[in-house]
Amino acid sequence: MDLTKIKFIFFRKLGGENFIMFKLIHGDCTKELEKLIKNNIKVDLTITSPPYDNLRNYNNNLKWDFPTFKKIADQLYEITINGGVVVWIVNDAVINGSETGTSFKQALYFKEIGFNLHDTMIYAKNNPVPNAKTRYQQGFEYMFVFSKGKPKTTNILYEPRHNKYDDKRTFRQDKQFNRTFKGEHLRRNYKYKENVPKRNIWYYSLGLNGTTRYKDAFNHPAIFPEKLAKDHILSWSNPGDLVLDPFMGSGTVGVMCLENNREFIGVEIVEEYYNIALKRCKEYQSKLI
């Protein structure tokens, strides 16, 4: 991707209709997704974190209920290519002493309309904000990975081996590979791989220099780590693919698309956050150049 030719097109609600390489849209995502669908736009990957359970009011700009969620889920199914993936990052509120279970209701609805639940992943926080008194500290969010059919792209990421048993084969597996250990001394001499596939619990540190180095991004109340977005982009898409974030927020997915040569469409209804995303993407682009 020639970064000098990327265009940042910022529309107000009824702005232009032509598909471009890098599009940031200020508007209601239900309306904007409808426009994209009518223009036959198809996306390879969606990475987003919706305003689940109204845990935050986002400057009183959002109406979020289950019918709204269902409309967006239906639109995501229509706009996703066959083999495309949706990464849905959510959690549950605690109301009257009970977790709502909204995340599971949403996951079941995605399956109901035709998505496969390809993986249930965990976004684990190394340094969560203390807020629990009657239950264990909340230290994770769900990352549901939905696919429209079999994922067309699966680039499994690797990480350093945690211990020597991470990839030790069972006797049956060794027999299948014509590797039968005859003694414990041979087991000890087995050469283990230095890197192994990542597990589906991903750990990230929060805060400045953990989530991001871009200070203005923290004016948004619910940003997730740049590394999280990057890991999903690398896992479920290839260079040149089109990535969507219908709840763009401060633009985290967008800047990681810039870094990793993916096309991007981001939609944000709150003008303050949209402006942060626009400024952040432009500054990130200039640094890459």
C-alpha cells in the first residue's frame, strides 16, 4: 500500500457514496452500513466492540437495545463476504447482583442468523481496574470470533513456549508420526519447538504505553489495546483485505490497518470520538511515511 495515496474521507451523515481505500465516517452505523450494503460493499473482516449493556453513555449519543443489536448483526452478516470473519468484543453488566448474560444472547443470535461461532476467545487484562467487592476481580472480556462459512484466512500466530510440555506429544500422537519413545532418557532428549501456537486467551496490559502511546485516545472511555486489534487483523485477514469497525471510537482498528496494509472503513456516531480517530489516523500515517 502506498501510504502517500491514502485518502481520509470524512463525511457528515449524508456524505459521499463512493468506495475508497480508507474511509472514516461520522454517522449512525445502522444507517451507514445500509448505505454500504446498497453499494455492494463487502468486507473481509470486522473487528469491533459495541456499547454493550449501556455500561457507558458515550456522551448520551447512543440508543442501544437488543433490537438495535439484531439489526446490526443482520447487517454484518449481509456485508461480510463468504469466508469472512467478525470479531465481537463484549462483556456483561451486573444488575441487581447478577450478570446479564447479554454477551451469550448476542453470540446465540449470531449463530441463529447463519454465522459459525468459530472460536470463543478471552481478552485478559494484566492490570484491570479494581472494582469488585463481592465477586472476583473482573479481568477479562469475551472475543467471539464468528465466521460466515469456513474462514478464508487463518494465519495462526505463534508465541514463545511457556514450558517444555506445551507441545509434548502423547504416545499415540508420536506413534502416528512414527516417533515412539522407548525410554525416559529419549523423552528428555526430545527437542521442543521454541515457538508454539498462541492459546485463545490473549493477555494485554492497559494504560498509556500498554493500550497505546497516543494520549488523546484516552479521551474515549473504552479503548482496547492496539496490539489486540493488530493480532486479530493478522490472524483473520491478508494485506489488501477490507476491514470494518462500525463502532470506531478513537480509531484503534484503523491505525492498525494502516500499519498492516489493510483497507479500512470506520463509522463513529460521536463527533468528539470521530475527530480523535481522524486526527489519530492522520498522525499515524505521517509517522509511517
